[in-house]
Amino acid sequence: MDLSQFHDAFYEESAEAIAQMEQALLRLDVGTPDPELINTIFRVAHSIKGGAATFGFGDITSFTHSLETLLDELRGGRLRVTRALSDLLLRSVDVMREMLRAQQASQPLDAQRVADLQFDLELLVAQRGTAASPPAAGEAAMASARAPSAAGPAPATRADPRRGTCYQINFRPFLHLLARGNDPLRLFRELRELGELELSADISALPGLADLDPESCYLAWSLRLWSESPRQSIIEVFDWAEGDCQLEVLALEAAAASTAVCAPRVLPALPAPAAPAKAADASSIRVGIDKIEELMNSVGELVITRSMLGQFAPLIDGPLGERLRAGLAQLERNVRGLQESVMRVRMVPVSFVFSRFPRMVRDLAQRLGKPVELRLSGGETELDKTVLEKIGDPLMHLVRNCIDHGIESPQQRAESGKPPCGTVHLHAYQRGSSITIEVSDDGGGLKRERILAKARERGLIRADEPLSEEGICNLIFLAGFSTNEQANDISGRGVGMDVVKRNVDELGGSIEVRSETGQGTRFSITLPLTLAILDGQTVVIGEESYIVPITAIVESLQMRTAMIRHVIGHGEVLSFRGEYLPVVRLQQLFNARANPGATPDQGLIMVVEGEGRRFGLCVDELLGQQQVVVKTLETNYGHVEGIAGATILGDGSVALILDMAGLTRSITDRIDAVAA
């Protein structure tokens, strides 16, 4: 069988498992850890080791085997959780993640770093006097399985040895069992935790020393287990050996169990058993995002087709026309329901992004010497997967700045009457058709006087330019702005907050900052739930139709001659509620054909907003609002400044979707000139 077809699934599942392992390690208490957390961490390492061995990824198998051995010592209570051990395990998580990425991309890895860390793992086990050897066949392994010390101390709550059901377990591994990363000795240890275990080995297939392959398993075992656990729990012990062995688990009759003696014997050949039941969630499946995109495109085509049919419905009179319109109304309801269902498939919880921050906050707080508590809420709030993937880096910048700039040192917090541990809070919630993610801290707040002085010193604003408190706070989003006197690897190079704002704007969202001196700062990011569909206003410019996102429209006005003024060298401006806004005539900007007989002072003017700045947009006519399916231009054509994409209208024509952020960037000089 060609196993390469399963590689992508292995990498994806391993990445999720490693993230789960990292979260469990961060919750691991020093001194008195939760045993279930240790079991979770152990299962992840064992799972990745088994998968890596199956696919022949030897380096990953070897490293995870050493890690699994250390975790088994923790699980057995022979090692204690310390801060140094926790750091070592987190470094192991980083290395596992790097090894998987390197294997997936067929790229080289720093082998020395891996070897050094693996040595540290094995040394820690050896120093405890309980170093575990790799899986090996032979009677030494059986002797270890019989010895109580090999299986670790018995649980305090263990039942009377001969209580419960007596199970006969016939376990015949295939030759490749050891090469797949499975360890029979560890399986027997797990069985001993379920009750009293007796076993004997079948060595009839063991070859002579000259023919023995140390990576092959020649032994088979007959086991008797007295346990109050159900049969399914016993089968789950062998879960990761599925496909690598023949297994039979039988519950003996009471009379047979009372006289059962597990004597050495030659086991009969067992028929291939049915696959053991797994404790897996059968109610969900893993589907590639490309398939969801194809489904979304098909739904979009249905929406367009329905709109096209709707164009002809009013032209048909009589009973036939009524039936057609009723059918189209039903079709519209069904298509909308299908569209919403597909959208829900694309939605994923925000917790997928939030989960990456506990580790980052922990490491950064240690480096800066600032105790910081991270609070997460609203992680169940769902967002389009495409949007979620693109918001991760902006959130990372914000959290780093909260810790570096916002949270004070313990001494400063004590002087201000605050607890020594600072707090960073990530909170998400849905409001209508958008989602808001807030990043806040309880630090010292933005230093407005220093921000204003730095902006003037670097020429980002004029020396005499008056700004409100909100305007001063927004200066941190200017390109190249920083209040740090000396750059470091955390912040201070002026390439952070401007990138955050640009990325948010490109997602069709907005960002606001609120700060109170001595109390902290809150950043609020508002994003559309999805980028695949948007609510738009259809407008006519010349002989073409365009879509303006509803979220960008401030107000629409009937154009009058007195509203427009000409500024020499800077074009036209609009007098709007006490301020002057630059005017953009898209007919000229896009070189669109004008309607015959139209004059410059006719039509409508829409006040729109992009990147926090307003300007007037001249249009000829408003056609109405509708939900449109966004089609990207970059896939088949290329990027066009000021255009976010395209859509197909009900009459089959193509309408371009305007990008307010892109239009703002294209007329920035005019906006600055008007503001001056």
C-alpha cells in the first residue's frame, strides 16, 4: 500500500495533537500535577510516535520514544513536575512541531539541536535510575513485565487482585510491531493498572541468534487479567496496535476463572479479528477547505441563476406566471438555507486562534520579568476560517505590545497599588453580521503626551496640528511610529501596529483603541463574519455597475452645485458636517464611459470610509441593496488597486466590488492636502 496518500492527514492531525499537548503542559501545576493532564500529554506523544513509525519517519519516532519514556516516568510518579521539567517538555513540543514541518516540506532540520534535547530527555530519566530501553523481544522483557517494579507502583485504589471478571487475552504481534513504535511491555503495564495480570510467552517462533532481527517481534503472549473494568477498556489498551497484531479478548466462565492458571503454552493461530472499536467521534468527518470552497462556489452559482430567472418572472402573465413566481420564491428560500448551511461549515471557533497565545504569553512574560495572567473568553464564537487564518498575526502583535508596552513591572504596579501580576484579556463576541475581538490589558495605558511628541519629532504630523485624545491614540497605527528609544526583538522597530491596521483593513474590518491612564488599554477589532458573501449597495457609474460594501457607507446625498468646491492643485472637496472631504469621481478614476448628456453636478454623492478616513464618492444612480457572492480577481487576472473582487448580477452582468481601503490609499495625498 502506498502510505504517502495518508501523509497530509497525519501532519494535520499531529499539528492539532501537538497544540493539545502544549495546552495541557501549560495547565500542568508544579509539584501536584493533574494525572489526567499527564495522561493526555502521554497519549499525544504515543500517538505521534505510532504514526511516525508507520510512515517510516525514523527521526521523529526516535525523539518521541525518548519523550514518551520520560512521560511514562511522570505518569508512574517516579519523576516530579518542576519548572525546569516543564520548560524542557515545552521545548520538546517546539522541536516536535519543527520536525513535522521539516518532514512535510522535505527541508533540512537542525539535527544537533534535536540530538541535544533528546539527550537531555534521556539523561533526566537515567538520573532517576529508571532508564527505559527501547522495545525489545526476549525473555528479559517478559521478566520485566512480571516484576511489580517494572510496572510502577500499584494504584492506591486498586481492587482486590482476584475480584471482577477474568479475561483470557491472546496477543500475537506481527513481525513489524516494534518497528511501528509499539511497545508490548508498556501495553502490559497498562493492563496491570486495570487489575491482576498473569502472562506467559510463546517463544516457538524465535529464530536462532544469527537470524534474529532486533527490530522484529517473534514472541506471542497468553494473558489472564482479573479486572472490574469492561471488556472495551481492555481492547482500548491495544488500540494503537490495531493492524499490527492478532488479538482475542474472552471473558471466562466463573468456574473456569476460579481454577485458571496461566501456564506457558503454544498459542494456536488466531484468525484475523474484527477491528477493535475505537473511542472515536463518528459524528464528524475531516473535509479539505478546497472542497468547501467548491461547494460555496456552486451555491454562489445557484444564487446567480435564481436571480437571472427572476428577471423573466414579471414578463409572464396569468396562472403560469403565478406558479413560476411561487416556485422561484420557494427556490430562493431553499437556496438561502443552503447558503447559510455552507457558511456554517466554513465557520470555526475563535478558540483555534486563541489557543496559540498561552504559550507566547508565558514565554514573553518570563523574558521581561513581568508576571502576566492571560484570560480568554468567547472562544466559542465562530468566524469564517479564511478570516480567522488572517487575523492571527495582528492579534499576535497586539498581545505582544500589551505585555511589552502596557503591563508595568511588578515594582511599578506595587507603587500604583495594583497586584504584581498583570492581566491580558482576549474576548470575542458576535454582533449582527460582524464579530468583535477585544484585546485589553490592565497596564498603565497609552502615554498620550509622549506619543504626540514622538509623532511630531518624526514628522508624522505637523507641529501645530491639533488632535483629539482619540486622534492621538490612533497615531500608533502610523507607519514607522514607535516610542521605544532602542529597538529590540520584541518591539520598537515601528513595524507592528501599522501592519495590524493594514491587515484588518484588508479583511474589510476596523480597529479602535481606547485607553485610560493608569487603568489600561483596549483594542477592538471588528470583522465581517465571512469574506465569501457581503451586503452591498449597487451603484451605477457611467454605463457600468459597481458594488459598494454597506459597512463602508456613512451617508448618501443628492448632489448640489454648492456642495462641491475646487481646490487649486488638489481637485474637488465636499463640505460635509463642518469638515471638508476630498471627492473621488470613479468615472474618471476608472476611465468609465459616461452616460450621454450627463453633467458633473448631477447624480448622487456617497460619503464613505476607508482606513479610518472619509471621502465623497460620486455616483450616477443607486439601484438597491443585495447580498453578493465575492469572486476574486487575483486568481484569474491580477490585483487591481481599489477593487476587492467581482460578482455576477441577476441579469448576468459582472459588477466590480469597490475596496474602500484601497481607494483611500490611492488618494492619500489628496486627503492629506485637504486636511492641511
